[in-house]
Amino acid sequence: MLALSMTAAAVPAWAAEAAAAASEYSKATGGTGGPIANQLNLAPPATAIAADIYSLHNLMMYICLAIFVAVFGVMFYSIFKHRKSLGHKAASFHESTAVEIAWTIVPFLIVIGMALPATRTVVAMKDTANADVTIKATGMQWKWGYDYLKGEGEGISFVSNLSTPRAQVGQPGQAATEKRGENYLIEVDNEVVVPVKKKIRIVTTANDVIHAWMIPAFGVKQDAIPGFVRDTWFRAEYTGVYRGNCAELCGKEHAFMPIVVRVVTSEEYSAWVDKKKKEMAALADDPTKTWTIDELKTKGEKVYTANCAVCHQATGKGVPGAFAALDGSENVNGPKADQIHVLLNGKKSGKFPAEMPAWKQLSDTDIAAVITYTRNSWSNKPAENIVQPAEVLAARK
């Protein structure tokens, strides 16, 4: 008991309050950070901006309800109280200066009353200055790439893919073979990790089509447009996991590119940054290393499954009319320099509606491995069947 008392005394009051608030918020949201069963209103707010949006939404609804009741109340009262069966006759009159002034001034005052708090919130939403951490979110079909640009964690970079097994989703024309999990279609392999109560600036862009980065609990939704840089921000008030999705119809796998943000304490964030940087250092392969073909094929299969199979399919057959087949492809069976160029710079084709995006964000080793894998898979038998990381590095220059 004494030890417990001493431990409790050592915990700052603000920390205990924060933990209690986080616990209450977790209960309110079901603990998963995703949609709540039977939810009718907006997501419970986890930031001050989201709370303002929530309050504005309710205020506007009350104002609209009051206008509805007043207008229709007067209308129905007039209809029933002055109906012809009671002997009332229609009045004949022209303009009324008082009425004209009233129905001009009253709506004007209502609009001003609604616009002032809304404008204040919109201005605050656009103020991305003085951020503690800046993260670039790049939308791509169909995943998100993240680069920590400024603040603690600068230099961290990773790709976030849907982690729901395909067996739970099923294939076109086929039913799922596994029971769907609690976070079906809203779970990822690499979460965005940020510190609690710190201003996080999100810079959005895309490398193929328009996407949108959205976390309802943060009150954040920002388009990610190819060739443009947009930004938004949030400051999470509670630790926990928060889930969102791409909010633009970006292609056939639009439903499969969720966003997951994990908000942690400052100490936990520092530990995550240290761990992540060590992982990146361990994975940073020497581009001058010479790999065997079997090593490249093994690594390339993993890269292909994570990044390419969603369009070109595990069989390499592609999707007729949408995505090109790699099995028997002229590009895959042709000079390896041409395939390296496509991976680094992308390719436009009039045959298919979807463009092949550039994959410069992959490492030299990953690109060399996936090219080697495709050149030695299915029915492909090119003369040049192996690509080394040094060749990719040279092609980048």
C-alpha cells in the first residue's frame, strides 16, 4: 500500500488527468479508433479544431431547426386559422416596406451569426505555422507514403499499406475465406506515430491521381493532388489510435487505402523515433553490393506482393482493360534499362486508363529485386534476367 501511495504521489496531476481523459475518450469511441456502432453524429472530437467543428455542426442544425419550425409554424397556422371554410377571404395588397426590410435584415443577421464562428474556425484550420513535427503524406494507388520532414523524427520515411488479409476481402467474383476482423479495411502495416499535444503539420501531395488525407476525429480532410502541395494540421488531445481513409474516389482499390495515426506520449514518441531510425539503418542496403539471382528473386517477391500485386495481380496477368500484364510483357522481356526507366519514372499508356506511377521512393535494392523477380517469373525468359542495385543507382543520376 505504501509503495502504491508513493507511486501515485510521484505521478503529476496533469498526467493522471490526461490518462483519465484518454481512457474516457477510448471508451466513447469503442477503443478501436474507428467508426462507432449506430453512430449518428460526427466522430467524437480528439482535437480542439474537431471540437469546434462538432459544435458548429450542432449550432447550424439548431438554427436550421428553429428556422424550419418558425417558417412552417407560421405557414401552417395561417393555412388553418384563415382557411376559406371559416369565412376568411384573401387579402389584396401590394408591397409592404416593413415586410421587405424585415425579410432582408433578419436573414442577414442570421447569416452573420453563422458566419462569424465558422470563419474563426476555418482560419484556425488553415494556420499551419509553428508546427512541432512536419510530415509529408503522399497518396498513391493504393497506399500512403510518409516522410518526416521537420522536428523530432526528421528523416524517417515509410510506406503504409492495408494490412487486412486478402482472404478476408475476397477476390472479384469470389467470397472471402476468412472471418473479417474488428478493424476490417481500416488497419495498416505501418502506422503514423506522433506525440500527444504537439502541433503536427501534414503536407499532402500525390504521385498519380487525386487522393485525400482524412481523419474524422481530428477534423482533418485535405486533398492530395499530383503536382501540388497542400497542408493541414492537428494537435491530438488524447493518446490512442485514430483511423481514417482516403476521401477521394481514386480508383478501383479506393476502399483499400486507410490511414492510421497512433498518438503517444513524448517519451514513447522519442523511443519510437530511435527504434525506427535503427530499423531504417538496418534496412539500408549497400547499393554497391552484388546479389545473387536467388537473393534478388526472394526479396523481389516480397516487394512485388506489397506494392505491385494489387494492380498486376499475383499471377502477373494484370486486369484486362485496366492494368497491363507483366507475364509475357515486352517491357519485362526487353532490355532491362527500359524496365528500370519505367520503375523510376512511370509510364503513360493509351491502352489502359490507369497510369504506371513512378516508384522512386523504393530503394535501389528493392527496385532491382522486383525487376529481377518479374523477369524470372511466370513465362518470362528475357536475355537480361538480373538487375543489380548499382544499375538502378546509376539510372537515377
